[in-house]
Amino acid sequence: GEETRFCAEEFIKAVNREGAALALGPVLTTTPNGVAVHEVALTEVAPSATGEGPDAEVASGDATLLVFDGSGDAEDEFDRCDDTAALTCFRAANVVLRVEDLQPSDRARLTTAVEALGDEG
């Protein structure tokens, strides 16, 4: 069948329908290969484990969304990203979402939302 491809807006809308609670920000940069890197904000985040202290101000992670021409490139990026301890990565079709400092409950919510997209195809 036809390969699913998302633009940044479509991906954010789709995962938000599944409860991801993400807000798409501006394009931060474009990689040398022409991949747009969008800023993404988590609009609903879990409080930090303690709920106080230095982390209380910090929402769960900074996220970026990379939109590739095809899913092969996205898979390569996902594999690279997955090897980076500081990042939690999600892939749907040609899109990779990278999140830093993700709280477990937010990770679970995003995992569920992104996996739901994969099931639609």
C-alpha cells in the first residue's frame, strides 16, 4: 500500500487525537539533508517525582520533531536517537519525535499515542 507520510502539523494533530498533548512550535533549523527540525512543547506534563525542588519549574522535556522524506531515513534517525541516553525517541512513518528528560507517565502517554498511529495504517 501507499506509505503513510506525515507533515509536522498532521503528525501533531494525529497524536493529539490520541491524547499526546503536544504543541507544534516553529522550525528551529533545517539539517544539511533538508530535514526540518520543529520545536515541540509538551502542553500537559507530569509534575517531577518530588513535586518540589529545582525540577519543579522544569516541565518534562524539550522536544523536537524531525520530518523526513521517507520512513527509511526516519528509521535511521530513530536508531541513532535511541542510542542517546538523554533522549526518548518515537517514530511514526517518516517522522521522529525526540524528547529530553521525559517523565515516565509522559513517556507512557506519548508511547500509546504514537503506537496508535502505527495501527491505523
